[in-house]
Amino acid sequence: MTVPARRPVLTKADYAYGEVRSRIMSGALPHGATLSQEALAAELDVSTTPLREAMRRLASEGLVVLDAHRDARVTPLTAHEAQNLFEVRQQLDPLAVRLAAERRDDTDRVRVQEAAASLQPLDAGSGLAALDAHRTFHVALYRASHNDLLITLLDGLWDKADRYRRAALEADEDPVDDRARVRAEHQAIMTAVLAGEPDAAEEHMRRHVANSLGHRAVHVLTGDGAAGASGSTGSGRSTDPDGH
């Protein structure tokens, strides 16, 4: 007789962390919002002690800012940070898929193909599940690099980048041809990695990041509404409706 595996028991701090983090990532708690820790603890039906522990954890991830009193604030989104994220991803993502094309194994092949099959175009109404599907695809690609430090760096960037992707999605409507472009970019990256073509994988990813929602967020937050030259398409837009 097979004994079913036990689900891990969450502590109250873990529960509070997961709930608040989910609300931040989904936009239910918007950037810059003030959070009353006492009110939030009551809403989550936990005491303030585990909530404070959860908030410290979120602060360490850069998702909230703790003030000198008992309130906190969802970390504001800024054009400066969006630009920093874009510049780092311009270098790390192409490197990751270059290495993946050189080092991927059979397990990596399966993970990348399965993740690609779950991708859906994103829009302003997309929930966390849709964003997670895109994360899973990119994680499968960069884990195939088998470079532990690079994987850790990209893992750490993803949550910050997701908040900017959502900001860009909520500010823009995406045409059908943009969605087709992004699907083609994903396919090209995957094909190059699986075929063991590092130069092609690197170039396709570089273009993908240049056309990304993360790049678009820079312009949304500065209020100019226009994409930079490195990420513009024929229509002058750089929005990536599939979230990258």
C-alpha cells in the first residue's frame, strides 16, 4: 500500500509571507501602497509577530519597505530600477541560452519543450499562473546552462522583473501581430538551444530582451510611452505581450 506524501505544514509566518507576496505580485497590493501591519494581520487571521517576520522576509527581497513605525509600504516601481533590470538582463539572458545550447542534456530538452507547450500570451488580465508559465519556460532555458551562479542571479532578478512586466501590461494593449512575433521569438530561442546552436540562441534572446515588457516598463514609468531604439519594432513599439 502506497502511503500518500504529507504536505508540508506552513508556519503562520510562511502563510502570511505567501499571502502578502501573492498580492504584491498580482498587483492586488499596488506599488507604493501603505500597509498597516495590524490591519493586515487581522485580515489574515494571524498575530502581528508572524506577520512582522513575513514582512522582514519580503523586505529582504525588495518587495516592501519597512518604516520606523509599524507600517510598511509596497516598494515603488521606478524607471531607474526598470532600466537597471533591463541592462542586466541584456547581458545575462543571452549568456544563459548560449551556455544552454552548449550544455543542455536530455532532461533539459524535455523541460524546455514541456514549458513551451504551456505558454500563453499575456494581457492586463493575466493572473499569476500565466506569469508563472512564462517564468517556467525561461527557467528551463537558463537552468540548462548548468552554471549555478548564473541560475541564482537570474532567479533573483525574476520577481523584480515580473512587477515591471505587469506595469507595462496594464499600461498597454497589444496587437495580434506583436503576439505572433513573441511566439516566433520563443520558438526560435528554443529551437536554437535544442539544436545546439549557441550563436543563434544568444542572438535570438538578445532581440527578445530588447523587445521585452521589462524594456517597455522603462518608458511607461518615465511617461514617454515610446520604446528605445534597441527594442523598437517596425511600428515603433517594443512591447512583449508574452512577458519578457
